[in-house]
Amino acid sequence: MKTIVACAVLALGVAAVSTPADAKGCLKGAVVGGVVGHYAGRHGVLGAAAGCVVGRHRANKADREDRNVQRPHSTTGARY
């Protein structure tokens, strides 16, 4: 349990002082995946890697959906 807390504190500390990167979803997914992997057979590193991949995929999917939202068309110069 101490190891998990120490890793979480270290991850939050690194995230707080690091510069922003294009890794949306990766850190959150890695933390969740690491914890799940740890409890599901002591595979925390594998779980963190998989969580990062899944988190990044979901963030990219959300970005694509946000960009594809239909915006109202401008009526400037339109003939009626």
C-alpha cells in the first residue's frame, strides 16, 4: 500500500512541475491501469502501459468528435 501511495505522489509531483505535453488521457489512464494491474496479479507496469494507450485513444476519439460537431452555417452572402 505504501508503494502505491508513493507512486501516486511521485506521479502527481512530476505532472505538476512538468511542461504541458500532448498526452491527454495517458497519465490518467496510466494511473488507473497501474492500480488495476497491481491488484489483478501484480502487473502494475503492464497495466500502466495499457492504461496509457487506452486513455490516449479515448482522448483522441473525444477530440475528433468535438471537431466533427456540426456548426451552424453562416448566412453572410446567401441569396434568398
